[in-house]
Amino acid sequence: MEALNLPTYFFKIKEVKGKKYIFDEVRRRFVALTPEEWVRQHMIKFLNVDRNYPLSLFAIEKKHLHNRMVRRCDFVVYNHEGNSFMVVECKAPGIEIGQQAFDQASRYNQVHKAPYLLITNGKKHFCCKINKIKKSFEFLPEIPHFHAVTG
């Protein structure tokens, strides 16, 4: 798979009938290894290992209703109180992150109401803090450590 702008991690990968699968530590099962999944698994590892986000607070492909349609954001991280903390949208490395990706993550966040959005293609990462009162957002220079923003 393609090299990403994230640290190198060890992943359990297997091949079955010519198709590759990667072990997802959150879902505790092997899932199809697509370019987007490669990015998702790296970001999960990064948040857990390098930014101290507990895996027990992750929900992968979290379903929700938006305009009466079932949608799935790549993953949501919750705080220790069980509230949505960060909505994460992952794209394949070859996909440019543009306004559509931000709009998509924002639509998902209308339901989750998380104070942070993270959008990544594995090469570029955009993390922003939502200001609900001012109805604005601020791009952060880096992805925050969990304990620095959750207390």
C-alpha cells in the first residue's frame, strides 16, 4: 500500500483468495484492505499510539440518520462522558481533500455535534475546532493530544 504522512506501524494483514485484509483493533476483526481503509487504520493507530486516544472510545463507520437517509462517517471518537468528541473522515491517498470532504464531515457533525473535525487522506490532515457559539471553526496546527483537550 501507499506510504502515508504518518508514522510507520505494524498491522496484521492476511490474504484470502487474492484479496488482502487488515485487522481492525477497534472492530476486532479483519476488514477488506482498501486504500481508504489503509488511511483509516493508520489514523486510528496514530490517534491511539501518538495522541493517547483510548481505543475503547472509538466507533468505526458509525451509522446515523441525516435527512432520513442512513449515513456512515468513518469514525467517531467519544470523550469519557460518552459524548461525541471528534468526527473523522478518511479519504484514499489519491483523493484530494477539497470542499466536498469538509461539507461531508460537517453534515455528519450536524448529528454528532463533536467539537473537533478531522479530515485526512493520509498525506494531508486537517483538524479543526468547532465554535458552536460563533458558528465558526478554527484550523489547528496539529492534531491535539486527547488529554490536552479533554481534561
